[in-house]
Amino acid sequence: MSARTMTCRVSEVEDLNSDVFGVTLEGRAEALTHAPGQYLELELDESTWVPFSIASGDRDDGRLELHVQHWPERSNSARLRELLQVAQKLTVRLPGGDCVLDMSSTRPLLLVAAGTGFAQMKALIEAALAQNPERDIQLWWAVREHRELYLEPLATRWAQTYPHFTFHAVTELALLEPLADGERIMHHQGRIDEVLEDAPLTPAGCDVYLSGSPGMVYACLDILAEKGIDQTRVFSDVFSYAPRRQA
């Protein structure tokens, strides 16, 4: 699927928490076609394109969802926030990335995300549930503190609604308030790679998707490799833009 450049209308900008805002773009449905897990690039100026995971599956309705982390101290983030507040239209290029959901696979899904890496996982989950709501899915979402789980109600609702879906919230700091009730809603305190190391995981038969910084992805990959993952069934955009150096 070759990349296309087009202009989209900004139909909604909403605060998901104090640091993350959701953006809905609209355009021609056929032009916005993409696979679950892919990303787009948004044009800040003629020489600056910023990538964002598409946080929605291919809905065939001409609408795309993005989750944007706002870093006031970073110039591109401040420029983007200002642009989204005033712009009615934006230029985007899509689709990008080959970390996509294998629609032919029925293997359980093991999804590990840090921060706004949840956006990519959201698209994968929506597509997987639409195709087969009985597929086993584990979502491990890691953040520093509880408030950074910016779509926690959605993740907990999946766990409460789908008997084969489990939500693991991972926070480095203690929870200020409990998570929603549900036998498939769990909390772990600590760094995500250390939490995975201590977890009774048997990931050998899973399709594994990882989304976060290169350091986080490779730390988790090493732990999961020790637990017997099939390396041919592990997917992450990090493998393309920050490949590991061979020793």
C-alpha cells in the first residue's frame, strides 16, 4: 500500500488528560485506507513531518483518530498544539509502517505499550475484536503514574465486555485510586520490563506487539525472549526506525 499525501479536515480536538489530546481528522474514505497498526505523518512545514500512530482501525467512514502527547518544552510539540488549535485543515501522508495486525492469524495477542503507544494498540484491538471477539488478548499498558492512563475507561470496558480480553495497568508509582472492578482488570506497580519478568507469562504461542521507546521495547523483548516467544511473531515499529546493532 503506497503512501499518499492529502489534506484532511480537523473535525475535533479534545483533551484526553492534561498531557494528551485526541485529534479527529476527516477526508475521503478511500484515500484514508490503512491497515490496523499503521501510522501517518503530519506536515508542520515543508521540511518537517511528524509521525503519529493511527489510533483507529480502518472504519471506512473517512475519519481517523490520533493521540498526541503534548510536551511544552519541545518546539515541535508546541507548534503542533498551536497549529491544531487554529487550523481547519492539515496535510498528512499515509499509510506508513509494517507493524500491522495479521488478519489471518488466530494466535492470542500479547500487546505491550508505554504511554501514547496505546494509540497503536487501540487500533489493533478494535480490528481484532471486530474480526473475532473470542480471540485471547492481553493488553499491558505502562505509564509512570495513574493519571497517564488517559483512556483507562475504554481499556477497562473491553475487559468487562469481552471474556477473552485482559487489561494489565502498569504504573511506576502507586495508584491514587483503585481501578474499575473486573476479574480481568489488574494492576502492577513497577517498570514494565521488570513486571513482565515477574509475571507468569507463557507467550510462546502469541503474536506479540510492542509500542514505546526503543529502550522500553528492547528491554521487554529481552524478557519475553527468555520466556520463549517466537521471534518471528514479534512486531514493533522500533525494529524499522531504531534497529538493534548486531554484536
